[in-house]
Amino acid sequence: MSLDRHFLIGVVAQELGIQIGKDDPIFACVLLNRWALNTLLDEAMERLKPALTAHENVLSEMMKRSLTELEAQEVKMRDAHEKTRKLMRTLMVLAAVLLSSVIAFVFAVLLVSNMSPSLSAKDMRSLQIGRSVQEQWTSLDQKSRDIIQAPIKKKN
């Protein structure tokens, strides 16, 4: 950092109305003050460095922990979403199987009792839906079937 003597001479002349030259002994005082100030600033920075470093380390550790916790929460949310999605699919299949079973039972009762020897188009559509649901049930993997049947087995 260089000392701009011309600037300082202008400031002193403008502010105080005193004329000084560039070789004036007052510049020796200015240089000594500058040196003392720089020395004090360097010492202060050296004393503050450990505290600043410790503070930075604490902040860095806090950020790492926060990020780790956020990532863990994100994973939990994704897992919960996936489980919910699978459960909803399973419940839909279970509801469809139950509905097809009820429809099949009703038609069986109707056919056995000869209440209606011929089926309407609506009845035929219901039977087709029941068959479709039955096909979906058989296409499920064993794990999904076990999940669906677990509440039934617990009741028995």
C-alpha cells in the first residue's frame, strides 16, 4: 500500500489551509502511524484467526448435519410415498377382487335359483369385469398376495 503524498498535501491544504511539501518531516509521523496501525491489525487478525476458524468449523459441521438430516427425511418421504402407492394398488386390487366375488356370488345365487335364466348386457359386463379382476389377482406376485391376505389370515 503506497502513500499518496500529493493527495495528502492537497487534503491538508484544503481542510486546514496549511502548505506542506512532499519532503516535510510530518510524513515521517504519517509513516510511523501507518506502520503501527498495520502492526496492530496484523496482531488482531492473528488473534482472531483461531476463533474464526473454530466458528467456521462449527458452522460447517452444523451444515453437514442439517444436510444429512434433510437427506434422511427425503429418503423416508420417498419410502413412505412408495409404500403408500403400493398399498393403494393392493387395496384397489383387493376391492376389485371383493367386488367381483360379490358379483359372482349374486349371479351364482340368481342362476341357481333360476330367477333369471338369461343375463342382460349389464350383467355380462359385470361378469367380464369380475374375470378381469381375477386375472389381475393371478398376475400379482406372491409378496403382493401375502400383503393382501395378511389381514384375512390374522382374523382367522
